[in-house]
Amino acid sequence: MPRGPKGEHRPADVNARAVMIGKIVTGELEDTVPSPEDQGKNPAAVALGRMGGAARAAGLSKKRRKEIAKNAAAKRWAK
């Protein structure tokens, strides 16, 4: 079944999807994306996860980042 950008279920059938969009537009159905806190996740952990990649990159040297990038490129092209 197709999923939206946040993993929500969407109808696979074209007609069912059109009906769903019509209901959202008319206000019959609310199309909200739940926040991580609404899903029962720890807000502090969510905040740390958002800054994870930037924090990791700041802690790496230029040489190490280059090694990681070369390895990633080699893995991608090896397929």
C-alpha cells in the first residue's frame, strides 16, 4: 500500500485517492501528520536525532570525511 512522506497509509486505487482528497478539501477528513511527541517519542531524543549528522560532521577531520565519502562512493558504484 502506498505511503505518504511520513509513513501514513494512502489508498492505492486512483478513485479512492480522489475521494480521499475530496474529503480532505471539504473538511470531512483531517489530514494531519502526527508529531514525534504524539507518537510517544522522547522530545529530547528527537532533538538530538535532528542534529546528529551535523554534529558528527563537525567532529570529523577533513581527511576522515574524505575517506568516508570515498568508501560510500565505492559501495554505490560496486552494485
